[in-house]
Amino acid sequence: MNLIRVMPAEGKMPITVTINNQSHTFSDSLPIQKLLEELKLTQRSLAIAINQEIIPRSEFEKRWIQDRDIVEMIQAVGGG
């Protein structure tokens, strides 16, 4: 699914998204990569789904988080 980002004429528009069942507000829509930076997370061993669609790591810079998106992040943890 390809999304086209349209900026409102007046500038930034705050968005609220649900990340792992917790509400987060950001100043504007943002790509997954920027979201990870904002949350101080790395891509390593991280799986992300937006609205129940798994997003390939290669799309993290292209896919934008939009208002009311539901984001699930799963971090793989090694051990044994």
C-alpha cells in the first residue's frame, strides 16, 4: 500500500496514534524511521505493523504514520 502525504496549507497538524496500546501525540505525520528516532528505538530485531499490516524494514523511510494509526512494535529478544 503506497500512501501519499499531503501537507495542510497552514503547516503542521498534530496526530494521535496508538503504539502498543498506548496513545502518543506527535506534532505532524512522520515516517516510521523518524518515529523510531523519536522513541529512541533501533530497527535491529524490530517488527512493525500499522493497522495490522506488517511493514518491511525497507519501507521504514517511505511509509508515513498518519493520525489514528494503530502501530504494533515487537522487539525480538535473544536468549535461551
